[in-house]
Amino acid sequence: MNSAILVRDLHKSFRTGEIDTPVLKGVNLDIAHGEMFFIVGPSGCGKTTLISLLCGTLRAETGQLEIMGHDLRTMRESRITQFRAENVGFVFQQFNLIPTLTVAENVAIPLRLQGKSARTARKAAIAMIERVGLADKVNERPSRLSGGQQQRVAIARALVHQPAIIVCDEPTSALDSETGRQVMELLTSQPGEAARTVIVVTHDPRIYHHADRIAEMEDGIIRRTLDQTEAAAAFNFTPHSTLTALCPSSFVASPSGWH
Ligand SMILES: Nc1ncnc2c1ncn2[C@@H]1O[C@H](COP(=O)(O)OP(=O)(O)O)[C@@H](O)[C@H]1O
Ligand SMILES: [Mg+2]
């Protein structure tokens, strides 16, 4: 199968002193290209550890881990850093913007890491900042922005180099419902855009309806994976795709009122 992400029997422990504590105990995942894939589960079950392995910021002990057909477990460290810079965008709960840089400079980072000139990077960064509705904040420092605006900057930074995979760790849990909804709209591929694979780790049920599939994680394993219909029944929501089919897109995804 041609998966964007393929994980088989993945194990990871953390060593504290003499003791090895297993955190991932045989994770299996198949995520298709273009999917909006959620991983949900209680605090401490291993969600952040799992996506750190998917991004190559942590190394697994045993198991199989392929991203876009590349075997991450055998990849050299220097190659992983390059692979991540080219193929992965990140969004975190606490935004993780660099306070001393302007909005445009923050968003330009992935392009600068790819070796683009400052001028080219700034131009592309500004175009992406406009797309997330913050054209008037280009030269501001992050501390002058609201939480929702900062998360939109973080999304612009995650998307600016058009990575195939976007990884989000609790992207809406520091935001109110409406801001969280806007953030999820920005992460969803729009018609005409290249499809991207989005992995969202969350325990925010307010956004579950955006998922194509939801994997439930518990104590270091994926207990079950629900398709949209199963998830809608289990968590009692109307899938986002049904909403967009019923309503004009300008109603559901309107960027008006974001400024
Ligand atoms: N670097 C680390 N060293 C030791 N233990 C860790 C480390 N990172 C995470 N853990 C432990 O692994 C478990 C899972 O953590 P985490 O993946 O952050 O869970 P979640 O994101 O689901 O809340 C927790 O018990 C946590 O304390
Ligand atoms: Mg976590």
C-alpha cells in the first residue's frame, strides 16, 4: 500500500536512571496521502512521543516506520534533519514562535532552512501570512498578537514550504471554539490546493468533526481506528464534509471577521 505514513509494531521507552519505562508498546498506523488523521487519547498515553517519532525528533527502538516511502529508522541523523525541513510542517499547542523575530521572519524560517534567499523567503512568507488573514501584522512581534493570531502565524509557518505532511500537537487546546474552528479550516486542504496529509493529536472534542479518521490511543497503543461514520456515531457529531456539502463554502470557511 502506498501510504503517507506506515507504522508497524513501533516501540519506544524512556530511561530514567536504571529503569526503562515503555511508553509506546507496539503502535500500528496506516495514514493515506491527503488524509486529515486524528490521534486522540488521555494525557500521558504517548501521543506526543508517537508524533516525535514520526517526525524523526525521537528515535524508536524497534518496529517499522516509513514516511512517504522513506524508512526513517535507518535514515542517518543528518538526512533526517533535511528530510524534516523539506517534508514536514509543525503546529504546537503553545505556538512556539520566536519572540525576537517579526511575524514575517518567523514564517520565513522553513524557507531559510531550505537555503532560500532572504528576499525570496520573505515574499513567500508574506503571501502565506495574507492567506491566514494577517496581512497587517507582517512586521509585528508575536507578543503583540492574540493567541488565535499567533496560532495562525504558526500555521503559515507550517505551510509556507508546502510540506507533504503537517503534524499538529494539540493545536486548538489553548484557543476558544471559534478560533479553533478557524485554525482547523486553515489546516484543511482547499479545492485547487495540493492535498496534504495532516496529523492532529488532540483531546479537544470540539474539532473531532474535521477528521477523516480518528485513532484512539491508550496506554502506548492504538486501540482502534474509526472512519468518519464510526467516529461521528461514537463521538456524536456531524462530519465536516457533510456540513460543507450542505452549506455554501463561503458560509463554512469564510475568512471574514478574522482581523
Ligand atoms: N523525555 C522523556 N523522558 C522520560 N519520560 C518521558 C519523556 N517524554 C515523555 N515521557 C513520558 O512518556 C509518557 C507519554 O508522554 P507523552 O507522549 O507526552 O503523552 P501525551 O502526549 O499523550 O500526553 C508520559 O508518562 C511521560 O511522562
Ligand atoms: Mg502531548
